[in-house]
Amino acid sequence: MIALFAGGIVIGCSPIFVRLSELGAISTAFWRLALALFPLLLLTLRHPVPKAARPRSARDIWLVVLPGIVLAAELAAWHISLHMTSVANSTLLVNMAPIFVTLYCWLVLRQAPRRLFAAALIITIAGVVILKGGPQALGGGDLKGDAVAIFAAMLYAAYILMLGKARERFSTPVVMIWSSSAAALTILPFAWISEPTLIPVTLAGWAVLFALSWLSQASGQSLIAYALAWLPVTFSSLTLLLQPVIAALLAWLILGEALTPWQGVGGVIVLVGIWAARRAQR
């Protein structure tokens, strides 16, 4: 639980770093993934993984690589949706991933959600809607862009499910190194084609990328991957909706973006929904 909440809080900082980045969104995503390999590799050098615990067969490699490929596709789809529909629609719809995780576990794995968890899911999603400006903030987008954002939410749900599956077989460092490498290589062509430059021009630009990479990716995603070995993916995906609450608070404190009373109410509702989900999970 501590690892999951800490991971959600740290990843909640990523929108601030993306806003401060000198590069485009997809190029920033590439460096977020690529630079994370340095601390992850240093960790494995200090604590080597036994050969028996490393991917050996093609099936093992596919198990740890596929989450990274899906994550790269999710990042690309989300950033594409930001150019096709309104920011409000895109950021709200991409946070619907817990719905798809729950539906998959219910319809495919035959793990019907308990009533309390279903209620917690509805409460938390409602809190996110209020936090993002309420229903009145929507409607200015494009239907195709909204569809791309929903597809990104489905990809993120798939990423969480695949990450949990990989953690059943391999340790956190192994999963993170392989998946981050695969994600960086997958998203590199998107960044190369769609954006004018891949290289920051100032030291401040590099500092933002290193902060995003080492905090949000290497630390945050590793903490989440660690937690998924013990916690259900349905509960974990819902708890990660803590991210927009943290992002809104940091935007208020760092960027000076006003936090309205309704957004405060939405943040409290999200926390209540997560608390109810924890009760249901226990």
C-alpha cells in the first residue's frame, strides 16, 4: 500500500515536468523512458539479479517487453488526442482506465467486483470529473479525438494488467529495465517524425527531463510495479487516480494555477473513493 500510494504521488508530478519541458510531449516521453535506464541499471549492478530470475526464453522476454510497448502506444495515443480534442476531454477520458481494468477482470477473468468496490469506482470517477472541471468543461472537443483518448485509457488499462502479470514471474528491476527499454525504442520513431527536435538546448531543459525520468518513471513506476505483486490490479488502477489530485495541487503551488473550490471538492471525493476501495479490497 505504501509503495502504491508513493508511486501514485510521484507520478502525479509528471504533468508539471511535461509542462516545464523545452521539448514536445512525445520527445519528452522518449527521454522520460530512456533516461530512466541509468538508475535502473545502477540498481541491478549493486544488487545483481540471479540468472535463474532473468528472462531466458522468447516467452519470458515477450512477457516483460510487451508492457513497455503498450505503454509507449498509450503515451503516443494520449498525446495525439491532445491535438485532436480539447485538453479537458483528453485528460478526463484517459483517466477512465480503472473502468476497463474492472471490466476485463469481470468479463474475462470472471472476477465480479464487490458492491462496495463498484460504488468506490463510481465515486472516484465522479471525483475526477469534478476535479477536471465538471461536465460543463466537456463538450468542446472532437468525437474522433475523444475516441483516441478512450483508446489511450484502454491501453493504459492493458499496461497495468500486463505489468501485474509480469510481476508474478519476475522482480521489479527486471520488469522495469526490459519494459522501459522496449517503451523507449517504440516511442522514438513517433518523436522523430512528429516533432522538430529531440535535444534540449539548455541545462535547465535537461534537468527537467532527468527529474521527470528519475522521479516519475524510474521511481514512480518501479514502486507501482513492486506493489502489483501483492495488490489486485483493479484496486491498484483505481488508487492511481490519486495522480490528477496531486497534479492539480502542484499546478496550484508551483505554476500558480488557481484551484477552485469545486476542484477541492473533487479531490476530496477521489480520496473518499480510494478509501472505500481499500475497505472493499480488505
